[in-house]
Amino acid sequence: MKKWNYSLVMVLSLLLAACSGEGLLGDKEEESGSKRIVETGELAAVNSRSFTIQRFGRRWNSFRIIGILKHGTRVEAGDSVIQLDPSEIQKYIIDREGDLESQLASLEKLQVDQSNRRNDLESRMKNEVATFELKKLELEAARFESDRIRKVKELEFEQAKITFERAQRQLELNKISERNDLKIQKIRVERLRNDIRSAYDILPQLTIRTPISGIFQIARNRRSRELVKVGDELYQNNPIGNVPDLTWMKVNTTINELDFMKLSMGQQVNVRLDAMPEVVFKGEVAYIGKLCRLKDDKSKQKVFDVEVNLLEPDERLKPGMTVSCEFLIP
């Protein structure tokens, strides 16, 4: 009796093991025959505009924030979102306008001085011309005089001729000098006018407006890691904020290097929010990276960057939400 019970237990054990083996084998076949790849990713807006501190001219590469919209405010295209402090530029304009007035006064004085000097040189030139003509006549009249008198008249004529040529040359050089001095002074005036005009052109740009509709998001200060706020001094290329257009969304994700060749442009993808895993959003592969990289600093896994465009807009989709992407392998 005991021997029969022992044989029965052994048979049952073998049957259970066989069933378990078939089940495991079936699971492996299902996994190996899988037609999908699942990766996690993060939602982002397809169309987004970022705002950073610009460099205006050669002088201004930092500004203080004096006005900024609340984080998460809905905005329309053309709405102002950030106001930068214009006081430095306004002070510069006042200083340059003062310099312009001074240079305009200098230009006027230069023109008066040049006119007076020109009149003096022209009067002197007339005198030298008259002296030259007189000495010339005296020389002609002395041709019947003695050699001594003719010699004296010749020397006087030569001296008058030298003085006349010197006055003539000085008059010509003065004209050149006047043109150069006047040109330099006018350049100074025009440069100041251009500086003032450029500064005035900058003032409207300090009111930053969004070119698209969406949700305004404030950037984080690189030093404090807090949201940028009124009173912060930011420098060139520092981010201030951005406006994503929430109409069309995409997923930034990655694909393992082993599965890279299984993807193609336009391939269908099922996207699920971690917060709503039961809802499926249809998407398609819009970008596949050309370079392989480490997934992160602490991982040895190699991946390619992938972008998936969602095919329909949905108000439940927000930038930064975590999703899973199910790549459907044909």
C-alpha cells in the first residue's frame, strides 16, 4: 500500500513539472516573438519659444528684471511676458544727447573759425598778389636803369614771387585742412546721432513679447536654481523663460542600440501617460538620432535619441509629463 502511494506521488510530481516546463517555454516563445518595444520618455511641445538675455550693441550684456508674468500664465501671440530695466540705456541716451549738443556747438565754432581764417588768408593773398604785380611792373620799368638798380628790383621781385607762392600754397593747404577737420567733426556728430538712435531702438526690445500663444514658463536662475524673479540681474545668454505651444506635443525618448535598426521614420507608436496608463495616444516616429551615446553618466547602456510626434492635440498632454512609448514593429 505504501509503495503504491509513493508511486502515485512520483507520477503527479512528474506531470506538474512537465506542465510547468511547457508554461515556461510558452512564455519565452511569446517574449521572443514580441512585436513591440517599450521605452519611457517625456512630453515636450513641438513649437516652443525660449527667451534669453540678448547683447545689445557693444555695451549692454546684462539687465535687471523689473517685470515678469506669473509662472503658468496663458498668453497669446504678441503679449508682453518680460520687462527688462531700461534705466541704464536711458542714462546713456541722456549722456550722449549732452555730448551731441557739445559736438554740435564745436562744429558750429569750427565752421566760424574756418570762415574767419579763410577770410584772413584770402585777404593776405590779395595783398601778396598786389605786391607781386607791383614788383613785376617795377622790374619791367627798371630795364633802362643801371645794373645795380635792376639787380635790386630783380631781388625784390623774386622775394615777392616767393611770398606770393607761399601764400598761395598756404591757402590751398588750408582748404584741405578745413575739409578734413570739418569731415572729422561731422563724423563725431553722426556717430553720436547713430548711438542715440540705436539706443532708442533698443528700448522697445526690453519689453519681451511672445511670438506664439501658449503657457508662459519661468526659467530657473543658474546661480540660485530658483525661478527667475523681479530684481534678478541676468547676463548674456541667461535663460528667462519660454512659451510652449500646447496644441501639438511630442515625446523625447531613446531607443536601445540593439533595437535601433527596428525603427523607421513614420513608424506607429502608442503613447501612454504614466498618470493615465489606460488611455492610448497615437503617435509616429518623427526623428531618429544619428549618433549613439551613453544613456546617462552612471550607465553603460548605449542609446539613440528619438522623437515621437503625437498625431492629435489633447488638453491633457502637458510638457514635462512622463510617458511610455510602445513602438509597434511591423
